[in-house]
Amino acid sequence: QVQLVESGGGLVQAGGSLRLSCAASGRTFSSYAMGWYRQAPGTQRELVAHISRTGTPNYADSVKGRFAISSDIVKNTVYLQMASLKPEDTAVYYCAASRQPLVTLGVDFWGQGTQVTVSS
């Protein structure tokens, strides 16, 4: 079992930055592929960024060049650094973990979500 706890969400003006954190407990962090998803009201949950078990990052086209995903194995934490935020980035952001090499192959654990609101 893995427990995921997100933090770092909040209200920010367009053009601003935020860093989300996802602290993982349970089995060793390096055993899982990790990712960040988001869901705005009335929309489906979408993948924002993910990092494979070998540490390779990937991003949705909508956030490339603005967001960066990273992990700290010692702290068992994955981060999502978000810059140049836009109102359309407003959503609940969820941390995800997968026993597969990539979260895109199936998510096994979800965090509770953290709200990010970008004002124009």
C-alpha cells in the first residue's frame, strides 16, 4: 500500500508560480511510477505530467515548458513546479502512483487532491 498526500495548492494570479508536493508513505518510493493529474469542474481528469520508475519525465502539451515534475527519493516526495500559470490551469490536482513502469498504464493509488486556482 502507498499513501499519497498532496500539498502546495492555493490561489495565484495569472503568470504566477506554485509548487505542489506529494509525499508518499508505505513501500519504497522508487518502486512506483508517479504522476500528476488534474480535473476541472465538468471535465474529465487529465494527465499533466508523469515520471517513470527510471526517472524519465513526460508532459502534456498544454504544460510543456511551464511545468516541471521531479522526485526526491530520500524524502519520498514528488513535486510539480508550475510557472507562467494561466486561468485554464485552474483545477484540482491529484498525485498518482502506479506499479507499472508508467502511470499511463494504470494508476494504483491516488492522493486526495489539492485545489489550484489561477485568477485572471
